[in-house]
Amino acid sequence: MAEELQTPTNPNSLNNHTKLSTYDDDDDDPLTLSSHALAALKEFLAEQSQSVADDPGPTAAAYETDGDSRVALVAEDWRLSQFWYDRDTAETLAREVHALCRLASPESKSESESDSTRVACIACPTLYAYLKNVDDSNARLQLLEYDKRFEQYGSDFTFYDYNQPEELPLELKHAFHVSKECLEKVAQTISFLARSKESYLLLLTGEVQRERAAELLGLHPCGFRPRHSSKLGNEFRLFTNYDPETRLGGWEREK
């Protein structure tokens, strides 16, 4: 989830470069662009290339805060359909995950590494970065992500392509209490990762996926509405497999 917005075309399946076809499959004549359109395209690609070149990388950005405690992130990669969540959304989700970690790890439980609560952020670098930056729990975080810029997170990073939903290290199988992700093939990944009937699931995806989220994963929408820093027009929702009660606006009840 390439990132936090899942488009109808699987962004994980996109190549890490732009490929332009100059021929139509049904026509032997080459397709041509006007000089105006070609110049605009070249300018756009040059801007994107410069943006990638200027990217400082996740090690330099993800754990640092500025004067008002904002978490900095690497630049969104348009080629992977990446759109970071805004600060309020990331902080709200981070607080909820901390609350779930406390529920999953009562004080009487051993605080050894083997007993600590495990949290999988599936294609959600924004949440991972906020959790890592302000983590005050005993949670062990794992980022499953297609974008290899995040390899610099070291052992916290696992390469993930949801076209191969179970191509993951065996040590991650049924190891997680909390996970966050988006949808059908990813449901297979959830089954691989989650502990049987013990895991809390949080799903952020489009409102249009409401019925599929209920059908595939038994999830219900919450009152809290996620937002993206880039002000996307698509309506996003937060779905969970547990009733958050007074948190996250609670489950949205059928009218």
C-alpha cells in the first residue's frame, strides 16, 4: 500500500521509470505529439527527475522534527501513486495504535522482546514514521513497503509487493497484533501476518471499498475521516475489525 492511496491500477506493479509508447497496437503509423505538448512533457519529466535527485532519503528525514514537532518525510513519488497522510491523520492513527498496544500488552505481561506487541504498517510509511518518532510503548514496528528508498530503515523494512501477497519472511507469519493496509490480495497478506482472532486491523482506503472491506475482512467504518497532505478529492475512510467506542469517532452506525 505502493503507498497510502490505492488506485484502481496497482501502483506496486508500476515500473520505477516512465515508459512512453510511440506506436498504437492497432496502427502501423507512429503517433506524434505537437511541439507544444512535447515541450510540456519534457518539462514535467525534468521536474520529476530533479525532485528525485533532490530527495535526501528516509534516513535524513523520517525521524526528525521541526520547531512545531512535525514529522518530516521523503518526497511523495508520483510514479508509485504516493500520497502522504496529513499531520492530524497520522497523529490520530499513531495514538490509536498506542492504545491498542496497551490493550494487547497488559502491565502484567513480560516486557521482553519476545512478548512485546508487534505492529505491521503495510505500505504506510507515514504511520510508521510517526510511530517511530513518538513511540512510548514496547511495540516492535515493521514497515512492509514497495518503495526501496525505505530500505534505510534497516531491519524495520521488509520489501512488499501485494502482487505476491505471501512472499514474506516466514518469521513474520502470524506474528502481528496490529496491522494497517489496503485490499483484496492484501487480505491474503493479513491472513499470513495476523494472529488468529487476536489481531486488531485498521484499514484506510476509499469509501467505495466499504462493501468489500466488510465482505473480505469484516471491517466497519469509523467516524474519523483520514485526510492527505496533498488535499486529494477522493473520500477516504478508516475501517476497523473492533469497535473503538469513544476513539476515532466510534463505529459509524447504520441509519
